[in-house]
Amino acid sequence: MRLALEHPALHFDGVLGVEIGDDEHGGFVRPWRVSFERWMMFPNLATEPLAVGEMPMKPSHLASAGAGIRLTFRTDSTTLRFRAIDPMTPLSQLVVDGRHVGDGFEFDGLDPAMKTVELWLGQLSDLKLRGIDIDDGATVEARTDDRPRWLTYGSSITHGTDASSPLTAWPTVVARENDLHLINLGMSGNCYLEINMARLIRDTPADFITLCLGINVYGDPRLNRTTFPAAVAGLVEIIREKHTDTPLTLVGPISSPPREDEVGGCGMTLNQLRDHVRETAALLGERYVDGRELIGPGDMAGMPDLLHPNDGGNALLAERFAAKVLAPMRTPWLSTKGTQRVGEVGLLDPAAARHLRDTPTEKITLPIGREVWETAGFDVRTLRPAVIGFIELIREKQAVPIEVVLPEGGSETNAAGLSLDAVRLEIEAAVATLQDAGDQAVAICG
């Protein structure tokens, strides 16, 4: 018997959106870790490479990658056939009543009693589910999940890219061993503290939030010593707009010996990045954990490339994360509130967007570009989502006209590889994206 895709008992957990569509093979559903309808507001997740000013964008599989995603339901069927197409061909794993029983998409000889089944998708999957075959006459029910919701944000380390299977990625290990409902927003090659990611976390129900920050910032000039602390503060301040009392912990980078005292593309060492996360957490009254308490310089046997944990490193990271980060968060705790900053419009500081959003006015003029170019705080992957997120944050309360003032052009490139001509094109593309999404009150001036 084949279950229809719209069967009410079928539910993807760990997702923030589901795509329902048709292709040359027929109907399908595909889980997403951002809102599918709004994926274009996350240009950093677009197909690589993204050329300067490129329109339209195409989504990559990063936001639909299966990190932490599982299809859950209850059934007494003894066989399960998940009809799926996944071009990434990753390993998927079936868990029945909390026990791992097999890998793949086809399973026989299951217990005939009613049971909870979870198909954990490969963390690099790009799955399109087309149906599920079960025993004729079998019962299917929705699974009720009232466990505490833990949302974690980070880079490829949180994504679990070097774990050999979905069940060995450290966030999954932590969630399963501590009976938590996992929402994994680790995005390989990302975690640049984008405003729209902050808004996404802010708007997602969660009982615990962890922010693993800094490692991807190290390698290039997208954020630097000027913009990184403000981006950390803006990320937390936006999340705190709705998660006022939710236990939240900022986690600095785990150990990576080649990067500790070597200046990276951001103009800082890994140690300096940790200092900025720690100091900003203190400014905001938030809890901070040094990532070296989780993976230290003596733990490199679990990190063959000295950056990404393998299965042994993931197991060690999960054990220490549960003890040093999660356990203290599960006791009653209320953050103190730091001083609200105003920030700088020209640097696309989230605090400036919040100030403009909350200040009554009849028109907003945004001179964007020159300071962005001078500080080399953004590159071709991060400038467009920063502009989109900045304006969308203002739009939460302001429906007034917004004029974006472009800088004068120029061919000289900055440390991030952008010319002023390219900055202009990226800002124009950001405004065009907002207009295509229905915001006709934003326009280019200059």
C-alpha cells in the first residue's frame, strides 16, 4: 500500500519549510532548513558560483541538505519502502523506537507492533520523496513530539559534513542522547551571521539556542575586526527580540592549530576571533563557552584535516558539548540585557537597521556601498544577503519609501576582491530581489 505524500501522519522534523512540486518523475516533497518560499532572500545559499549582479539566482542544496532532518511517523508495518530520488546519494538511516535498525531506503522484518520510525536523511542529501510503501492494511499515525526544541547554528562542523553518517554527526548524537528535538542550522561554507539567518532563528520556536561562531569568518575578509563584533551583537540582539528568556549560549571556535596564531583572511587570528565572541557575549550579558573546551589542541586525532571532526571527533565533541554547553542551559537561567547600540548604516550593522525600524519616519534614505567597500567587510557572496536582510529588518515595522543611494563607481578592488562597480551591481541586485518579492516601495537613488 502506498501512502500519499499529503498523508497527515507523515511529518519532517528539523525543517523550517517543505517544498511540494512536480518534475519529470512526478510529484515530490522536499524538506528545507529555511522557508522554501523565501529561499531567494538567502543569496548566500544560491548555486555557486554567484557572479556579480547575477539574476535570477538558483538555490543550491545547502538549505535543503538533510542535516538533522528526519521523516517521522508511527506504524505497525513490517516493511517500509521510501520512494525517493537523491542525486547526492548519501546514507540515510532508520531509527525505530530510538534504536538504529538499518541504512538505506528499503527495510524488511520490522516489529509488527506500533512503533515510532524516523528516517534520518544524509547530512548532505538533497532528497525528493515521492511516496512510501507499507504493508497492505497497516496503520499509520502521526508521532507526537513534545520534547524540548534545541536549535543550533554554525558552519560545516555543525552541519556534520565529515561525519560518516547522519547518526554520527555531533548535533544528532547530542539530541538523541539527551532526548531533544533537533533543529540543525549548520550550513557548510556559511555562518557569516547574516541578518536574515538571525531573523529566521528569532522566528523559530526553540527552548535552547546555541550559536557556534567564528571558524568560517577566519578564512576571508567577508567580516573583519571592525564588522565581526557588530555582526555577533546584531545576531544576538535580533534573536533576543522574541527569544527574550530562551537559554542561549555563544560558542567560540574549536581548536585548529594552524589557525590559532596565524592571521587569516579576516585580518585576525582564531584566538582573536574567540576574544571578540567572548567580549561581545559579555557586553550583551550572554553565556559563552570557549570551543577549545570541546575540542582542544590535544584532540587532533579526531580531526585529520585539523578543522573538521571525523566520527571519533564528533563523538568527543558531542560528549563535551552535552556536558559543558547543554547541561548548564537546562537549568533555569535568565540573560541580562546589555546596552542597545545604534550602529552604522553604511556598514549594514544590524543595530542600525533595528534603530531605523523602530524610529517613526516618513521616508528612509540608505547611503550604502562606500563604507562597505572601504572596510572590505563583505564579498560577492555576502554583500547581497546583507543588503536584503538589512532592508527586510527595517520593513518589519516600516512601510515607508526606502531610497538606496549607490556609491560612485570605480574599478579598483578591495581586499575582499570587490570593486565599487561590483558593489553597485550587488546592491542593485539586492533591491531587484526585494522588488520581485513585492516590495515596490524600495528603489535605487543615484
